Amino acid sequence: MVTAATEELIAKAKEELQKMRENRQRWGVSFEIKNIQEYLSQAGVGLDAIGTSEEELQESFKMGHTNAAKTWLQMARERCRTQDVSTEVGYIRSLVAEANITLDAIGTSEEELNKLLAAYKPARNWLAKLFRRKDTT
């Protein structure tokens, strides 16, 4: 016999599944996957109760992380001349590792990441130069 509480948990899991399917292009899909697993665990039922499988969850996770890594890569490419992109490169490496994919899968290489990191050359002593005046006397 299925209780009202169990039915509510299954309904919540179905909502999260729908969100996951709609948003599988983004990194945040991992939150929906976590919620699905929690709700089903509390309900004591499997993924088949909501019409999905472990394979679908894993594929969505991988796709979300891959697309997030591509987004961070694009930002790093755009920003590397004007600011330090070590945070962006760190996110790229982390997402690639979590998704168990290669840098090649997102269209880059370790060599490019290193070039992006080295591209930013902040001006030194720019403030002092700004206020430095020539003596006109």
C-alpha cells in the first residue's frame, strides 16, 4: 500500500526529473539529480517508479558538466587579456574531471589552458606612473 507521503515524494521526484530533462544543458542539473535520488530513497522506490534510469541521470550529469565547462572556457578566452582567468580555468578542470571527459571533448587542451593563464599581464606601477609629474622648474 502506497501512503500519501510516498505519493508526495514520488510526485516531487517526477517534478525534479522534468526540470532535469528541460535543463540538462547546464551544470545545475546535478542538483535535480541529487533531489531525485533523495526523494526516491525516502519513498523507498527505484528510478523506474518515475520513468527514468541511472543511465539517463548519468548522461544528463555528463552533458550538464560538459556544457558548463564549455561556457567557462568561452569566458576564459574572452577575458584572458584583461584579467586573471585562474578561477575560470580551475572550474574547467574541475568540471572535466567530474564528468570524466577529456579537455578535447570541450574543444581545448592543457596547452591552451596554460596560454590562457599566461595571457594576462597586469600593468605594473600604473598608479605611480599616473601621478608622476615631470619637474617643470
